[in-house]
Amino acid sequence: MALNARAQTPPSPLSLTELRLRIDAIDAELLRLVDERSALARDIAAAKAREGGDANACLLRPDREAMLLRKLTGKPRVAASDAAVVAIWRELISESLRIQGEDQGGLHLDFWAGDSSAQLVKWSRERFGAAPSEAGLAEPVQVIAAARDPRHIGILSLDPRAGAWWARLLAEPQVRVICALPERTPERPKGFAIAALKPEPTGDDVSYWVTDSRLSEAALTELLGQRGLAAEWLGSTGGMKLFGLSGFVQEDDRRLDPKAEKALGSLSGVIGTSPRI
């Protein structure tokens, strides 16, 4: 019995000094792996060039990033929170994009200076990391214009004081909403990021639709539901209404065709999509 008791005795806990030494060793290995991952960004840029990639295309891949983060947060862990995992990988992705885009001058975040609030800046940095440069522009229309350049990402608030800037995207087919801000929240979005890229489906998305319909927000929500679209009203300004539609809705979706249903408005359209994380 004595031998069995000794065999089942749990190991002595590590001392504080031993625990700190273990963390130091892990930190060194993490740095090595982070550096190795970052170095691969140059190889990716070279591979894109060899395989005929568009050197002027936007570096961002919101669809791929979202699916990567969902995969990572779905893995079993002992202690690391989802928030920590997302924050760490957002910075790793940001650094990778910085390296890939070195020859083109990197990525830039453009804010409307009239509403570059601390919260909006914070949410943008959480989403795009520390690598992009930042600038304030005088008007929302200037932010939209800057976003035509694939190196630029526009950051604009949904505060009514900013006006119905989102309705202008109906006339900007190359510039689309690519994510909602803050990124990880069950609440209504407070702002959008826009860029010159075409969103791709990820399996869990929210699409954004604008209309000048004269129907009330509640009536429109009901009408969209009858047409098979789960809709949430997000805001109205200057006669224009903004809705979030559950799922990845194509810009040519027949359910939103105003020719088939005049009550949907004469000036309307999908202006982008945001993947859920």
C-alpha cells in the first residue's frame, strides 16, 4: 500500500522562478514562430507576382481572415480567451499585410476628421491592427474617394450627423462595405470600413442594403421578410434608409429588384457585406 501511495503522489508544483523561466522559453519560441510567419509574407508577395496576381489589387481578404479566426476560436483551449486569440491574430495579419504591401506603400486608414472619435479609432485598430497609417479627411465624400485606391481603407461612422454617406456607395460600384465596427459585438454596428474590393461569402455574413423607399422602416422590414430576407433597420437620413440583411446577398438578387416590387424604392442596392466573427 505504501508503494501505491507514493506512486499516486502528484508532482510538486513548479516554483515561481521555474514558472517564469518556462514563460521566458515560450516567449522565445513564440518570437521565433512570429518572425517565421512574418517572413512568409514576402514569399506570398513573390508567389502572387509569379502567378500573375494583380499588383494593384487590395491586399485585404476579409473572407479568408474571418474563416481563419472562426477556425482558431473554435479550437479547444485551456485558458486563452476568444478576445485574446482574435486580437493576437489580427496583429499577425496586419504585420503580414504590411510586409506584403511594402512595395506599394502599405495600407492606410482614412477617417472623417469630423467624427474620428476615440472609440471609432479604437475599433479600427482592433480590426486592422497597428500597421496601417492613419489620416483624417475633411468630409465623408473624401474618405469614399480615397477608398477607390486599393491601398486605402475608409472608416466612417453611422452617426446621423455624418449624413447618408453610405447611400453614395450606390454610385461607387468599386467601393464596398467590408466590415462593421466594432467587429465583435451582437449590437447594431456603429460604423463601417469600406474598401475597393468585392466581398466574398464566408457562410456567416450580414449584407447591407440602401433604399429611398417611401415605406416606413417597419413596413419595409415586413416586406423584405415576405420576400425571404431577414432584415434589420440600421438608420435613416435624408430620405435614405439603411438595412442589414442576414446572409450573403448578391447585388443582383432578384428579391431586391425594384422593377419587380416598386415599393422597394427607385434608388436602392446592396453596398457591401460584413462577415461575422
